[in-house]
Amino acid sequence: HRSTVDASACVRADLRDATAVAAAFELVRASMVIHAAWKLDAPSILDATRNVVAGAAAVGADVVHLSTDAVFAGDGRPVDELSPPDPMSDHGRWKAEAEAIVESIYSEPRDTGAGYRLVFELPAGWDSG
């Protein structure tokens, strides 16, 4: 989070660094974390997810993990949140593995969204820029 939210602590940590992430969770003692960090390399996806989920679990925090539709082949077949991953790219494979990391620690999906994959279509004409 690049700016503070009123009445919240702000800490900075390299999410790939397990010690730094654990220390951040110990300091803040969050009750919920939204893991939305992204960079296109395996350590930034896999190590960061492993560290965030382990840190959250250590303090009893719920986790909402954001994934991607890249965990699917994109071949036009209908998919939903319960469809098995079949990625075609490194990014999709890493994100599918990150989902498995979350599910290995949070084996029971909860109301927070932990363990679920959100799949949606963007409206026609939507532009990310």
C-alpha cells in the first residue's frame, strides 16, 4: 500500500523476504490482508504469496488472494471459479501455483474469499490506461 489508510499502520517490506514479511505481520497484527502484489517473475509471485500467507496465518489473519484468468488456457471454453487451472504461460503457471500455496494453508474457503478464484469479464470498451 503506497499511502496510509486512516487509523492503520503502514509498513514496508519486500514480500519476497520471509523474515521481513513475518516481522511486518507481527508489528501490525492484521486481521485481514488483501494480497494483490504483482510483478512478472516467479519469486515475486511464488515467494511473496508463500510469505504473505504464512505471515497472515501466523497472526490469525484472513487472506484474500487475487489471481488472474491467465491460469486458464483462454481457448474459449467456459470457465468459472471452480474450473481446474490449465495455464499456457509462465505467468499463468506461477499464479496457479500461488493459488495452490494459498489453498495449502487456508484449506477451507471462507467468506473473505480465501481459496476462491474470481473470474469476470471486463465491459466492452474498457481500457486499463
